[in-house]
Amino acid sequence: MRITRDNFRFRLNKPFLVKCYFIYGLAMDSDIFLRLFSGVGLSGGGGQSNFIHSGGSNPILFAITVFFMLMTLVLLVPVYRDVVNSLIRVPWFTAIYVESLLSVFWSVSAADSFRYGITLWTYMLCGLIVSYYLSTEEMIETIGQMVVVLACLNIPYELLFPIHSIVPGWTGIYGEKNHLGIGMVIGLIALCVPKTKWTLFRCCEVALLVVMVVLSQSGTSLVCVFIVGLTIFYLRTRTKLRRFAIAAAGGLTLIGFVVIPDFIEKLLAAGGKDVTLTGRTAIWRFVVQQWAQKPLLGWGYTSFWSNEDDLIMQHLGWNPGYSHNGFLEIGLALGIVGVVIIVGIMITTLLTALHVRKHVSDLAGTWLLVSWVVLLLHDLTEVDFLIPAPLWFVLGAVYFLALRDQTEQARVRQAVVAQGGTGFLKTESGPTELGLTHS
């Protein structure tokens, strides 16, 4: 094919730049830039600030955040009408973002809620914008390749610049073991969901990511790895084999309860936890008490843990920074209204995943469904809902991709009917028209 200036400009401006933009946003959301530049350009107070964290100014992190917002604005302009229409189509999803921003009016720290709210909207718009520029195949390949590269960088970075902490486990380039663990899980989903042929190289990539999760010693992420494998196995096998696997798993669990003394405690210990889930139960009781103080609308988005330190120290003796449970964190921040909206999001996302997988695109539907399962499991002991976090960020992007594929299918059906066709054909990458000729 002849390469012209216009052809090069199209390739540079659309797929390549959008992929770089998405990788940039995912790296920000995973605190990779914070890990790299937290000690650079300090002007006091620890230097871990960006647009979100205002204390201890770090001009490099601030510039990185502002640049991400500017890129979002530039890419938003050409598709803003489509973005608005998409937000109208997902009222539950849009409602939680609107409430987070409106919480500045009742928040105990309006400034914190505003900064977090603006950044939160930027991440959401990033995922929505990318869904208009990239296909499902391009997105999943981009995430898989990015995480594999980061996994390779983790090894020299951990050896050269380790974080000395009383908490065991690798942090790598992510800066926190839980971020490293869930970051690798996101990559595992991207590598394992496609139905493409399993090559030796692909197996090595999966093995590398699993090793990174093990080295992170993140108990929740280790469980998520198991759940990813189990879910994909269930979705990709036949009915009889599924029933056998479920019966075997249930039988082994029952035997464990009967034969092994203190089975639950030993099972938790295998995942690096104890019966209190490393102190989480005390945090949950405290969060429920504080939620009861402001039950309807909560304390304001992300404002409680950074502004009620004296109260937290009085009851817990330390400040964990978040609730270690997604539903409780939403209740604390946005009250009963926020929890109802989150439940609505989870239900509609599940229904969308099942519908898309069955009727539109196996790849998009399966990817969304596996991500949904992992998010729900992860938020039992961690927080991803609405917080700028990689798992929530990716789920939003995949959700919008699935909705886009669903919309394209509807347009295809209309075109087929208009030309005298009878329907559509489901393919791996989405719907293909019946009776229409593809160029």
C-alpha cells in the first residue's frame, strides 16, 4: 500500500494517538506517575500532589494531570454530541457521576469533593471517548500489551528502587502492592478473554502476570486470579463440563468444612487474611456508624477520610484512608442515594454483558462480564466504585464499548431490513449484515 501524507496523518491522529492517550490515563489511574515522580520537583510536604491531592505541591504531577485533562477536552470536541447521547442512554451511570459532583454542596470539604469530582469525570470521559475511536479488539490488545510491558518493568524497578515497608510484597512501578496485584489481574483478563489461538508466547505472558500477582502478596488479587480463570473456564466450556466443575468445587468445599478443622480460618490464611480480614471488620463497623450520621447523602465525595482524621484516630487508632469495601465507601460518601445508584449500575451492567455476549459480540460481552465479576469480588475488601481506580476505569471503558457494539448492531439490522434482508449474523467481532456485501 502506498503511504501518503494524508494516510500517515490518519494513522497518527486516530488509532495511535488514542491508544497513547488511553495508556496515559490508565497509567495515571494506577498511580504509576505518582511512583515515578513523587520525589521529584518537591516544594514541600512530601511532593505527592497532583490536581487531586493539593497538599505538598509537585509541579510535575500537577502538569501530568492537567495535560490529561487537556487531551480529554481535545478528543471530546469532535464527538461531544455522541458523548452526550451516550450519557443519556446510561442514566444510572451518569447519575452517580452527577451526584459525586453535586456533593460539593453538602460535603465536609467542598474543595476535595470538587477536585476529585472533576478528575473522576475526566477518567469517565476518557473511557467513553476511546470507545468511539477504537474497536473492542484494539482496546483489549492495547491493555494486554501495556500490562505485560509494565510487568517486565516491575522487575528491575523493584530491585533498584524498592519501597521499604512493614507490609510484605512487591510494589514495582505501581507503588502499592494492591495496585500491582489488580493491575496484573486487568492484564490477565485482557490476555485470557479472546478466543484466539493459545501460543507459547501468550502462555508466557499469562505466567509472567500471575507471578507478579504472587510477588505482590495481595490476597484479594490472588483470589481474583482464581476467579478470572474459573469464570472464563465456565463461559468457554460446554454445559456438561460446567456442571461437573461446579459439582466438584462444591463437593471439595463441603469436604473441607467437614474434614479440616477451622477451615474458614485456614482458607483465609492461604489468601493472606485472618478472620478479621486484616482489621477490615473493625473499619466496617466504624464506617457503618459514621454513615448513620448522614444516611441519605453521606459526607460528600472522598471528603471523609482526609478531613475527619481526629475522629478516625479516636475510634480506629490509625487512618486507613478508605473503607475497604466499595458499597460501604459509597454509602459513607454519597449515602443511601449513592448505594441505590451503584446497585442499579451493577444490575444494568450485568444485563448488558449477558445480552451483548449472547446477541452482539462474544468478545465484548465476555470481557464485560468477567470484569464485572472481578469488580464485584474485589470491592468486598477494597474500593473501586467511583474512586479513580484502574478496575473501575477499565470497566467503564468496556461498558461503553459494549453499548457501542449494541448500537451498531441495531443500525445494521435497520439497514438489512431497509434492503429487504431478514436479520443479522453474530460474529466474534460483532454483527455482520445478512444480504449486504462487505468491501
